[in-house]
Amino acid sequence: MPDGTLGFRVSGKLTREEYHVMLGPVRELIDQGKPLSLLIATDPDFSGLDAGALWEDVKAAGTIGLGHRSSWRRVAVVTDKDWMRHAMSAFGWLAPGEVRLFEPDHLAEAKAWLGEATA
């Protein structure tokens, strides 16, 4: 992963506990005042967030996302899930930093795009 970039691969249904594990390193970088880029790649079996994780995501959007908008550089979402593409098209403008969607076979391109933000 490029410097200043965190990457996560998600599969199945993301639980509240798993969401908290993902948020830990994000909060660490933000608390240290470091700029952050994020890569989220979905496995073919990814089916979304459970109710607990969805609630945590809503809360984090305000505290970590909007509350620290200047900390975010770029977010790359690597997925073939149409529902994620539609959600990103509808709500991506709310996300901090630049957001871009990539097809699963363009993971290297997504990483390179994230790396440009640190150059």
C-alpha cells in the first residue's frame, strides 16, 4: 500500500465488531494529524453491513469523516457490486476527500491512484 494509505478487503456481512477493527487504524492516523487515503476492496461474497456496523458507519461519517474532512486525501472503492456503485454515485459527494470506484481487476490502478495523493 502507498504511504499514508490504509487498505481493507471485506467479505461476507461486515459486523459491528469488524467495523470497529477497521476504524482503529483510521482513528490512529487522524489523531496523529496525518493525512489519510483509504482502499476498500470487496470480495465476491460481500453482502454489506449488518445493522450494528451500519449504525457505526453513520456515526463515524460525522465524527471521523466530516469532523476531520481535511485529514482525508482519497478513497478508492474496488468492487463489482452494483448496489455499492449506486450508493457511491448517490452519496459519494458526502465522503471526505476524493472518491473513485474501480473494477476488481483494476486493484493495481486503484493503489497507484491513491499513491499519487502522497507524491
